[in-house]
Amino acid sequence: MAQVLSQLLDSDMVVLATPLYFFGMSAQLKLVIDRFRSDNRKIQAKQMDAILLATSWDTEDWTMEALAHHFEILCKYERWNNRGMVLGLGCGNLEMMSQTDYAEKAYQLGRTLV
């Protein structure tokens, strides 16, 4: 975790990527975020950019609401500049994802960051 925090503090942007698990981020990503607490003042002082990339098997719009809200609150708390989210509904596997435009949306979001 020390290496992760060091790399985070050396960065200008944080990209959170997760599958949707019961309307929230994966436990693994949540564990990393929980560990930010040890360097929270330094993380907040960075005021870095942040984006969220998430995928879901479900196709209902409401399934991503809690995750999106959590990300927005996290950005406020950490003083991150929320640069956007790509919330891939109906992307439970590569075949499903290939039938959507979410990869293009992620690409276009990336283009706005340079």
C-alpha cells in the first residue's frame, strides 16, 4: 500500500476502475480507498483530477446511481476535480461490451484530459 500511496501522490490524476458489485465498487477498490486515510492530508492537498470507469452486467440506469454518488462524494472529500465517469451498463463480458459504445465514450473522455 505504501507504493500505491507514493504513486498516487506522484500523480496528477487518479482513475478508479471497477465492476459494479451490488450497486457499489469492488471490495478490492474500496479497500485501497479506505487506506487513503493514512495520507489523506497529502492527497487532499494535491487537488488532482479523477475519473471513474465502471462496468455492470445490468442494463437498468438506476443500478449505477449509488456508485456514481459515492464517487462524487469521494471527489468532494478528497478535493479531486471530477473529470467524468463512464458507467458501462450491459457490459458483463467482452462480447456484451463490444455491442455498446462505452469503449468509445471512455476514449472520448480520455481525449478531453489532454
